[in-house]
Amino acid sequence: MRAWLFVLLAIALPLLAGLLWHHASDNPVWPLMRNSLDRCELRDAPLSPLSPDGSYRVHVVQATCFGRFSETLVFVTDAADPWSLASINPDHAVLEIAGLRSLDAIDWQETADEHAPILQLWIAPRASSHQIHRIERIWHTVTIQPRTSADAGAGRFDY
């Protein structure tokens, strides 16, 4: 009887702990890795749209840690500021979301002169709240609006 209990605990307990840890996030290693990005492969995605007034630029960075855990980071900078992957700080990201294909599109919305520009981030369909590790609503004078891209025939909704 004790042997079965030992085997059950030796197999079931680590399995249950792993499932609970994975359920807490779609990228359970990311909280550990976000402060050591030098250990991850970083790629600047070929999206770099300017705001309608030319003041701001969006940068999308794909971070892959251990070849398995991927994260998409979105940064907003002044258009004139230099940009380098070597100097990024994840605390300055306006969006952190698990997965390589988690962001569908980036769109700037023109607003009246007295309103802050709006940055629209379209998140891939079927993204769960566990995938989103951070969302900023305001960056300096830019309003950030994440929305989910629509599946064919479905409507869009706000987070």
C-alpha cells in the first residue's frame, strides 16, 4: 500500500503542480525571463508604423526563450528617438502577450487636435486572458486600445 502511495505522489504531485503552473499563464517561464532578455533571442518585427502626426513610432519585438517560450512585446517611442534591441526594457512595453503570432495588426487612429492619438492593437482571435501579461492604457499622451481581431463573420470586442 505504501509503495502505491509513494508512486502516486511521485507522479501525480509533480504532474498536478505542472498543470497548475501552466494554467496560470500561456508562457509560465516569461515572468522569470523578462528581466534577463540577454538569454532570449530577440527579433524586431517588420512593423514600425508612425503615428498620423509623425511624432511616435511603434516597435514590435519577438522574444523567444529556450527555443520554446515566445513573447510579443510592443513599444511606443518618440519618432526621433534611436531604437535598439540591445537597450530594450520590458517595463517600458505597452503590451506583453504570449506567442509569436499573437498580434494581428497595429493601426493609428487620427483624432482631433485636442485629443491624444489612439494606438489600436489588434490581438489574434482566440487569445485568452492568460496570454496577456501586461497592457498599458496610456503611454505619455498616446491612448492604447487593445482589441481582438474578428474571426470570419464574428464581431470585434474590447478587452
